[in-house]
Amino acid sequence: MEYKKLVEVYEKLESTTKKLEKRDILAQLFRETPKDVLYQVVLLCQGMVFPKFTGYELGIATQLMIKAISLSTGFTTREIEEKYKETGDLGLAAEILIKNKKQVTLFKKKLLIEKVFKNMREIALATGAGSQDKKIRLVSELLNSAEPKEGKYIVRTILGELRIGVAEGLIRDAIAYAFLVPSGVDEESAISAVDFAWNILSDFGEVALLAKEKGIEGLKKVKPVLGRPIQVMLGIKAESIEEVLERHPVVVVEFKYDGMRMQIHKKEDKVWIFTRRLEEVTEQFPDVVEIVKKHIMAKECIVEGEGWPIDKQTGKPLPFQKLSQRIQRKYDIEKMAKEIPVQLNLFDIVYLNGETLFHK
């Protein structure tokens, strides 16, 4: 599938602020997309090539992108910076510069979605010595083959500034309208089924493929994958005590300790720990891993709770700032675990030995 087709959809999405119109544009795109590139298309519509929970980001610094544009178009970095200053959008600047580029690309090929996705994934994975040069080469390779408008969206996607106004809720609704509603499923049930699968898989690309291939029944049968975080259930914040009392005449008030939400997965001797934002922090909490291995007897499970820092002398809770030192830590982790021990308090189990417990 040509990347140009996706770019045409981006332009339509960018030209409207109406949510229902955006939903219908996306639904039509998903419905018409071949199965072998549907996963890539759904992620690219979110401006990403990896689901958030993987931790991989495209993020290339502006100066690195300017070098890549220079390599592809023949314009100097100073000329590109001037055009960027003039437009306020490096993607738009790239579009103009590609249209007027000083060097001709020989044997130019049409850009395919598979190629764009592959290069962008390699950009996200590039680390270590020589990684900056590799990133520039990968971006430049795409821009060499890009038409002006394609270049604009390649640059924007890589910079994390797609600007098409598509949030997760729109992707969810578009999947429902692409694959479920046309087959007779009512809107509420369709959206609910997509939402359920998304909450477990945390990847709309996979959810779209399931909806296309297996329909609503396939979505309803989704089970957690150990080692992959599920979306956590969060409390609803009220603006004031008065608002709470208006909605709930009888209330119970209790202390809330200032800790960190921990979603813990266990599969035999393997343990994973995720935050409420689905970031993996297993390495930062070896003490919690040992607690889980020693005290949780289940072969496979997903449990949730709150970990909070405690004073090693008194056992009393400490402020969250102490725990945040451990979350960000990459070195001397064992030492930090001894200095700021964590007390784990579990409050839920959502999966046990192959059985999901969401409805119990």
C-alpha cells in the first residue's frame, strides 16, 4: 500500500475539527486497508510505530532532523532553519524544501507504508555508537523517495508532532465503525467490545486486526498476555468535597498513602512490574520482585497494588518523592533498595492461572 494514500487521509483529518467526520474518515481507511498492513496503518494514525508500553520512541531532536533534511534536499542547515523559523513547522518546511530541492534523486521509488514503518522502527531501535548517523541515514532515505506532502508527514511523525487531531478514543470508535457496526452490531456494544480488547492488549493495531478477522466475539475472548501491561483502572477525581457530597450523600473517608501503583505480572519465576502509565520498572525494584517470588504461590497471575517507601528504622511511610528516586534510578539499584525499602500492599487480582477475573 502506497504511503501517499495514508498522507491523503492525514490531510482530510487535518482539515476538519469534527469528531464524527474524523471517525468516519478513519473507519473508511481501516476498512479499505489490506490485512497485511492494517497494523502499521493503525499505529501510524496515532503517530507511532511501537505501542506506548514498549518504551520505544521515535523522538529525534530537531537539529538531527534538520541535518537529515539537508542531506536529502541539498539545502544548508542554515537555510532549513530559516524556513523552519518562517513556518513554525519543520514538517511544512520540509514539504517546501523537497518541492524545490537542489539535487535530483536517481531511480526514485514510490514510498510504501511497509518501508516507512520499517525505517521508523529502525530509527526507534538505533542506540549506541554511530546511532545518530544511522538515524540520519534512515530519515534521509525516506525523504529521498518522498513527494513533498509525504515528506511533511514523515518529518512530523518522527518528531512526534503529527497534528491531525486523532486521540485514542477516535481510533477506538473508528475500529468499531470499520469492522463491527457494518455487520449489524449496535454502536454501544461495538465500542464496548473494542474498548475491552484495548484495555487488555494496550495496542490498537492488534485490536483492529482482531476486529477485522474475528469480529465482536474475538474481541470479547481476549485474555491478558503476561509481560504486557493492561490498562489500569483509575479513580475519578472530584473538584471539591461539596461535589462528592452532592453525588454521594453517605461517604466513607480514609487516609491515602502517597505511593506508586504497581501492576505485577508473574509467570513461574519471571516477574514484571509496571506503573500506572504502563512503564516497566522491574529492574528498579528487585526487592519487590523477590517479595513476589517468595510470597505469591500462583504459577501465573496479574495482581495490582500500591508500593510506598518506608523508613527502614520505624517502618512508617515516607513521602512519594523518596520513591521517585528509585523509579528514575539506573545505577546502584541494590544500594538504593536497601536505603529506601518498599512496602507492597495488594488490592486486586485480575488474572489467575489462565482465568481472567475482571467480572468477579
